[in-house]
Amino acid sequence: MNYLRMAEIFFAQGVVDIRAIVGWLLNEGAPAVALWGVSYGGWLTGLTVCRDLRVAAAVLTMPGVAMNHLTQQAEQFVWRSRRELLARRKAAYEALDATPLSLLNSRPIIPLEKVLIIEGTYDRIAVPGPTEALRQAWSPVECWHLPHSHLSWMVAPRVVGRVIRWLGSRLN
């Protein structure tokens, strides 16, 4: 399987779709557009703010960062077949990580004070190590380390409210 081509299709289409929505909202009269992406959506949000100045602010919640970080999760999987599959894909993922698909190879073109990264300290899907690498690569970007898993933050009203207040302060 051609993983590079597959990634180009899925990731490029995601960024194109997001940019189209941003353009549509602005054309409809929205005074500003902020993005808030979670997991794969956080990864696409990161790729978008590295390419589109029209985005006023962005929140990347427990984002994917690079393909080979998936192999870091392999130890977490109970199923041997899943661990072996990731091990077989390691070389392909390393090739993808040498491209702009890896957030570590790009920087936002919007002001860094308008980008927030949220890391879940108990997350075993978007493991914290890559998120920390992204924070360092995009320094001095703001990063919150929250005591949540990949999904538990969604039922924590204080987190949602805090993010909305953060976005509001960047959009006035």
C-alpha cells in the first residue's frame, strides 16, 4: 500500500475542506474564524494554521502530531496483530514524517499567541510525548497539561468553558 499517497489524500482533503469552510464563513460576514480540533481534527487544525493566515485562533486538543508517533502507542495495544501491523508500517511512517504532514516540520503562520495546544496527561491515544515535542517545536506556544484522557475532557464543563474564554480573549 502506498502510505504516502494515502496520507496526501486524507490529510490534504481535510485541510482543503477546513480552508473552504473558513473562506465561506468569512465571505458570509463572520468577523473572525477560530478552529478547535480534537485528535485527528487537532492535527488538521495544526496543518491548516501552518498554511492559512485567515484563521484568527486555533486550539489543538490532544492532536496527532506525526505518523510515527502511532508506533509509540503500539506498546499500549493488547492485540498482538495490531502491534505487529504498526511495526510493519514504521518505515512508511518515518518517510511520511519527513514531509510537511508532520506538524514538527512546520510552524503556524498565524501569531503563536493565538495557538493553544491541550495535552491529556492520561491520554493513551495521542500520547503526551509527541504533544510536548510539538510544544517545543512551536515555542513559545501556550500548552495546557490537563488531567484527562483522550475523551474525558469532553464531559468536563470547566475545560470547555476555559477554552471558550481563551478563544474569546483572542478574538476581540
